Amino acid sequence: MNAAVRQSLLRSALAVIGFLAIWEVAGRTVFIPAVLPAPSVILGEAWSRAASGLLGVDVAMSASRIIVGFLAGSLLGAGLGLLFGAVEPVRRAFEPIVQFFRFIPPIAWLTPVLIWFGIGEMGKWVLITYTTTFMVLLNTLAGFAEPQRDRMRAARVFGAGPWRAFWHVRLPATVPWILAGMRIGMGNSFQTLIVAEMLASNEGLGHLILNSRIQLSTERMFVGILGIAVLGIAADLGFRALTRRLFSRHRLGW
Amino acid sequence: MSLIRFAGVDFHYGPAGPSASAILKGFDLEIARGEFYVLLGPSGCGKTTALNLLAGFERPNAGTLIMDGRPIGAPGMDRVVIFQGDDSLYPWLTAQENVEFPLRMTGISAGERRRRAKLWLSRVGLANHGQKFPHQLSGGMKQRIQIARALVCDAPVLLMDEPFGALDAQTRTILQDELVAICSGSGATVLFITHDIAEAIILADRIGVMRAGPGSAIKDEFALDLPRPRNRGSVEFAAAYDRIQRVLGEEVRKVVSREAAA
Ligand SMILES: Nc1ncnc2c1ncn2[C@@H]1O[C@H](COP(=O)(O)OP(=O)(O)O)[C@@H](O)[C@H]1O
Ligand SMILES: [Mg+2]
């Protein structure tokens, strides 16, 4: 680790500690716990909830919904994106439909999804899949919009037909775009997930937040809110670490 | 008998019509087998366009374009291109894999591919850089990858579009000398594009100077029978430079004054 990196890490750590310290003092002096609980109070609540196993259930439910929806959406988005990119007439035919649906936010589908799939897991999977699919699809199409003229011409010179030029040039050139779409899609999935869990679920971090309000337990509400942040950061770090390993040939920008 | 022949070639981009302005008009060019032909011309006159026609990336609107007695068809391994800039390298492949790429497309076995790519990497001075990715290499090294990737094909014709145009003067000089060493005695026929007169004299058997566009064609040709490697400081070099400069300078002035007027 070089000096510059160490210094910037140190600065970030100091900022976090300072922020928590101010919050702690504010929570213990200015505000009553029902309005803004101090970090130590929230941590205590998280600890006891984790010990009883209740927090683990909510985290596991939220995480499993994200994972299923994210994987399904990534596969669907990348598959459609590659199909549209490979076959121009297909892209032309379906682009208007894509453009139409992209302006309908996932949450707008919550009610019909409840009617179609009920309150069970399938509904959440569908909503998160929808969220991820569009981010990955649109990003993949943006990747295909890069001309790659000389790379494609070189492939033709070296004897590659359309199929092999796609496989050996177009596809690898689009990999960083697909992965960037997945990363954005994962971020957006958390928004969809939390709203869906708040409005139509009996477990998960979103449900924990809403249910804590009903039970007037602000510190538990914060356990849910901060739990989302921790889950999101862990998911993003994991995704970045994994893709850096799996796609080490590509310049991913993270 | 010439290997390559352009006869009365017309070309314009986009659909035909009264608004379509010809890039090339009545373009004639003959290149003999084994000849190193350099095309000089003011920028924008249509040098790359002529090369793209020969490569098969574009089709002429009129006239004939023949190689080895047959009309030019789709791009292929019989006339390999070294592109301007480095946008034709595959950034997700190492230098070694980039050089192997044409052999992979041809279906040559992995071992043979590796052996031949290694050989060419070392011939262009990249023996120790095979495992690096293009973005880890300098501009000059990237052009060496392109040269190795083209020469590994053993193509009878090489088409080079200002391959050293973006390099600094020192690197360019070194690569020119290396190209002379590699090409002399290889038997390959080369069409080489540049706007640098000194580069043309170092490399060429024959030089064609193109007119300023639109509707460009070759204005004048110069045969150079100086022995190689050529000395940039010699009297003959200076005399050739002077002769060519007079012809090319006139065309460049046309472009410059037109740009000033616009
Ligand atoms: N794809 C294209 N579409 C339309 N015009 C083009 C295209 N490529 C080049 N041109 C035009 O054709 C002319 C010749 O271009 P080019 O062959 O690249 O010149 P050179 O290589 O001599 O600099 C230029 O005026 C250029 O603007
Ligand atoms: Mg050019």
C-alpha cells in the first residue's frame, strides 16, 4: 500500500469516526431515542436481534431475493442485449418496446405483480429481475453502439465470418458494458427490494423498517436501514472482487 | 505483369446522386509483384480510401480493381492490413494472443500458433512483452504488435496505412529501419501510405503522389533505385526529397488555401 492510498484511507476512517462521534453525542443529548437513537443504541439492538436469530432471517430473505432477481435479470438482460446486438433486424423490431418499458419504474408494477403472483417470493423475484434486466439490456446495447470498426475489419481480413467476428470481437468488447450494467442494476435492485418488502412482505429488511415504525421502535428501524447499507456495500464489493478475478483481461474501471 | 492494378477507379462515399462528390476519379495505379509502393498525398486526399478499396472494405463505383488477375473481392488473408492508429488491436488479448489471432481464425493448432507468434514477436523486438496487454505498451510497441500480427500471416500483399504516423520522430525512424530490414528479401508486395516524404524515401521502390481532392488520382510517380538501407543524410536523399517536395507541396498548398478560405 503506497503512502497516498494509506493517507486517503486514514482520512476516510477519521471522517467516519468523527461522524459517528457527533451522532452519538447528538443521540444522547439533543434527541430522545425515539427520534434519533445513538449509534451505540442501534448497535446494541442489532446485536440482540442478531443473537435471537431474527436479524439473520431478514438479511437472508432480502439477500436471497436480490441474488435470484439479480442473476435472472442479468442473464435475461445480457441475453437479450447480445441477441439485439447480433441481429440488427431484431433490435430494430424490439427497440420501441424496450424504450416504452424503460420509463415504467419497477415499483409501478408492484400492484399488478401482487395480483398475478401474490405476496410470495415470486413477485419480488419478478420485480428485481425487471429492474436488473433493463439496466443490463440498455448498457449492453450502449456497448454495441461503440463502432469497433477497425477491430471488425481486422477480423474480416483474418478470415472471420460474421459469427466468429461476433464471438471473438463483438462479445468481448461488450463484456465491460454488460458488467457495468449489472453493477448499476444491483444498486437499483435494492430500491425495488425495499419498497416491495415494505408494502408486500412479512420478512426482509424493508419489512423490518416498516414494522418497527408500527411498533414505535426507532432503533430497530435504524437496524433495518443500516442493514441495507451494509448488505449493499457487501454485494458491490463482492461483485467487484469476483468480476475483477473472472474478467481480468478486461478493463472494468473498478 | 503487375500484381495489383487500379484502372479508372471512381469512388464516392454514400449513395450515388448529383450531391455525391467523388473522392477518387479515374484513379490508376499499378504495383509490381514484390514492389514496395508508397502513396503520398495531402491529408484528406483519399489515400486511406484507395487502401480500403484494395483491402475490400469498400467497393469502387466504377473502373476495375484487380489483384493477381482477379477482381478484388471481400477482405482476406491474401492482403493483410496494418491500420492507422491502434484501434484494431484487441485490448482483451495479450500481445502474444493478438499476434496469434489470425492463426486462430485460420484454425492452426495452438502449439504451432504459439511458436509462430513468438517468432514474430521477437523479430519485432517484443520477445519480453508477449504477456502484456496493449494498454500496458507504448504507441511504438503497439504498432510492432500490429506489424507482427500482419507478418505472421505470410500474406503476399501488405497494406499499411500511416502505421508510424502517431509515433515520435525517434521511434518512427527506428521502426522504419526495422521495416526495411524485415521486408527486404521477404518478397512481399507492399502498399504503404504516409504523408511524410522522408519516410517515403527510406522505404519505397516507387512513390506515387496524389492530387488534392476531391476527385483525386495519382499526379506523379517517382522511382527510387537507391541501395538500402538508405542514408537520411545523403545527397541523393536530399535530391529526391526536393523533387518530391515540389510536387507534393503544390497539392498541400491547395488544401491549405482552400481551408483558409472556408
Ligand atoms: N466513411 C466516410 N464517409 C464519408 N466521407 C468520408 C469517409 N471516410 C473518409 N471520407 C472523406 O473522404 C476524403 C478522403 O479521406 P481519406 O481517404 O481518409 O483521406 P486520407 O487518408 O488521404 O487522409 C476526406 O475528405 C474524408 O473526409
Ligand atoms: Mg488516411
